[in-house]
Amino acid sequence: MDIFSLLVLSGLGMVLVILFALEYRNFRRNSDRSYCPPLNCREAFQSPYFSVIKIVPNYWIGGLFYLSIFLCSLGLVFRWIPETVSPFIFPIAVIVIVASLYLFWALIRERLSCRICVIANSLNILIAFLLMSLGWE
């Protein structure tokens, strides 16, 4: 059941990343068109925490995270990959939890009300805990 939950949550995460990327594209083009007007995504684009690693925006890293979780979950469901990936799960989960808590702190510190950011960071923590539960089976 946890694997199917990971599939659903990572799929939802990918949808959020696409929505955020479209909104960012419109922001860069100075377009008034918004995909999430009540969600205040544009406030997050101007924050110094928008790109924590400074090479790519955070949503790119999130997109890679969600895609890799989705593909690994599919691999486990269809037995394309062995179930012995456990040693890697715990460190990845810890990194995700720490990064998400840091970004939650950044949202509070900057007084941003980006709901997509809050939802995505909550998803990250939930996925990390599911990964940890899978790693201990």
C-alpha cells in the first residue's frame, strides 16, 4: 500500500511542479496571466530562498525528486528494480525532511503565503516518511 501512496503523492508533486513552472514562466515574461491567482506563487519567485542551491530553482530539484520517486515506485510495483534499495532510502529521506523544514522556515521568515510551496513541502515530508517506512520493512 505504501508504494501506491508514493505513486499518487509523487504524481501530485509533479503536477504541482508543472503548475509552478508555468507560473514562473509567466512571471519571467511579465505576463498578467496566472495559473494560480489565489495561491500567491509570485511572491516566492522574488525570495532569496527561491533557489537554495543557486544553480537551479528549487522546483527543478523537486521535479527530479518527484519523478525519481514515481519511477522507482513503478519499478517496485512491476518488479523492474530489486527491493534492496533500502540503504539509500534513509539518507535521502533525511535530506528531504531537513530541506523541507528549512524551506518552511524560509516561508515563515519571509512572510510568504505561497500555498503551492506549503503543499509541496508538506508532500515532501510525507513522501520522506513513507520512504522511511518502506526502508524499514
